[in-house]
Amino acid sequence: MRSPVFEEFDPASDCDCPGCVHWRRVLPHSRAGRTTAHPAARRALALAAMASAALGAGHAVPAAAAPHAPHRPGVSAGDGHDTPQGGKAPLYGPGGLPAEPSDTLKPTALTRTEIIDRAKIWVAAKVPYSMNAYWSDGYRQDCSGYVSMAWKLPGNEWTGSLAQYGERISKEELQPGDILLFHNTADPESGSHVVIFGGWTDHAHTHYTAYEQTRPHTRRRSTPYAYWSDSDKYVPYRYKGVTSAEETDPGTVPGKEPVSGTSGAAAVTPRPGAAYFGPGAYYAHVTPHGRMFAGDMGVTAGEAGPSPSSHGVPRYPGRAMFRPGAANPYVTQLGRQLVRKGFGGFYPAGPGPLWGEADRRAVEAFQRTQGWRGGAADGYPGPETWRRLFS
């Protein structure tokens, strides 16, 4: 009788079958005590051998097929959190040895910019996802290890313990460096997930920039609030160690016109920090800084200079308020004035706060009535367009 030939296999390190989960829990950092064969493969070998004996010689027995991880229905590829996570663990050094254990819960002081900058390091390196491997900085390469790294925690936490380093906040309070946490008590290892909030991408707060560790590697992308799936189960948290140093240091910048009774001294507003001005950022800080830096720059050939904020003409807010993707009250104010001047035919549903092609075409039509041509009638309002439109 010819003996059947079987092939053993070594499963992927992030296999989430019950057998592998058990061995990872018992021997999380040792390969010496772990057999190379997958538990399901050993069962398949035993069953196949029994079948061979029962069938006898001359009956071929097909090789046992390697089992696959169960498919999770209802989650499209790339849009779910197929991110099984490891448990609490210390930091690991280059030699694979754990660092000195730390029992302190005292948070390390970090600014929001520092948190986002740390998160960007893994995005740039495209750190591969793994629930039991550790990156060169000592942090586990799963979603909770990623947040532990960005928050500079003393060890690797998991979704069941990250909340102790933060304070619960509301959606309206979210700022760069905060997190959105979903700890699935029914299936903590395979159903939980956590992402880092990087800022709103629209004025309606329906999408935000998410920094997350997921298969195949760390990524940064626009994400619907609160997440692609299980959206209602995510809870916003703010790191307890976040500081406001970047909002007052190294100084302040002009942000308001002189107030009556201040002897002409300009009022100042705090400097908000670089985290608030990344691509897609939508914050109130952008408006005064855009006004300050744009000011009366970029005047076209037909616009001689800035318009005065007097004689009934409202103050010109700056060209940055009228760029593609801009959303602010000045766009609405401009659109309503264009309607009053007879250029409302370009608006299919009336003017609004989001700058669009209808606004640009209406402004261009107005500029042409002023005798401007070519680049002078580009559809973007400068100070002279603003003055003539509102005078």
C-alpha cells in the first residue's frame, strides 16, 4: 500500500483562527515553544490518515486543503477594520528584548503637532500591519500599537486600555491628535479598531483625515465620520497629555482690526500651530490667517489696489477666501451681492458658503462689465472687484 503524502504549512503570523489565537495568548513572544504546523492542519492530517486506513490500498486520498480565515461579510475590501490586535505589551528594542517595564500612567506632554508628526512617520515608512511584530521604535505594528506610538505611551496598549490615557470628548470638540476608539467587548481581538483624527475635510463635518494602522500598511486617507463600518460605536477621546504650548508659543500673530479704546493697538489671537493647517484642514483658525497672509496680494492687472473698509463697503477679506474648496461666510456675502447686481443666473440653487464654479462665472461676468479682459477677468475677486461690487 502506498502511503499518502501530506504537506504541512506554517500559517501567517496574523492568522486569527482559535488555535493560533490560543498559542499567541499562551506564548506571545516565543517561537521555540510553538509548533510549526497550524492546528487546523494537524487535524486535517489526522482525519486524512484515518480516511486512508479505512479506504485501504489502491484508493487515492486527496491532499488536505489548507483552511482559510473566515470571510467577514458586509465589509468591502479596504473599507473595514480587518485588524486583529495584540494585548498589552512592553516596548521592544532592536534586539527583540522588552524594555524596562513602566507602571506609570502619567502621560508624556505632547503638542498636537507632535502627535500628528509622529503619526506621519509610520505613514511615510508604510509600516506593515502585524499584531505580533514590533517596529524599530518598539511599538507593536497594529492599530492600538500605532496610537500608543503617536501618543508616546510607555508601552503598547490595546483598545481595551487606551481610554485610560484619554478623556472622552464630543464630535464637535475633535481636533488633530485626538482618536476615535471602538472597543468591541464581544470580540475584542478581531472586532475592535482605533484611528487618529487628523482634521475635518469639509465644513459639514461628514469626512475627516484618518491616520490608521491597517492591512497592508499604515495609511492616511479621507474617511467618513466616524468610520466605514460600525460608525455609531466609535467614541472620541483626547490624550490627557496634550498641551497648548503651540497655541501661545513662540508668540502671537495679528488677527483682528484695532478695537476702539485700545489706542490703535491691534488685538491679537493665539497662534494655533501647524497641525491646524494641513491639507484638507477646516478650522476657524484658517480664516483669520488666510485673511492676514492673503490680504491685498495677487491683485490682477485691472485692480489697482486694496479697497477701503469705509463708505458702506465691507472690508475685503482676502483672495484666499475665494479659492477652490473654500467655505466661509464671505462666499455667501459675495454671492448675494452678485444676485443683487443681476448676476444670479449662474446659481442653480442660490449662493452658499462653498466657493464653486457658479461663483467664479458670476464674478467673471461682473468683471467683464467693468471693461476688464483676459487675466484681469479671471473670476476671482480681488480688492478692486470687491470695492466696485459693493459700492
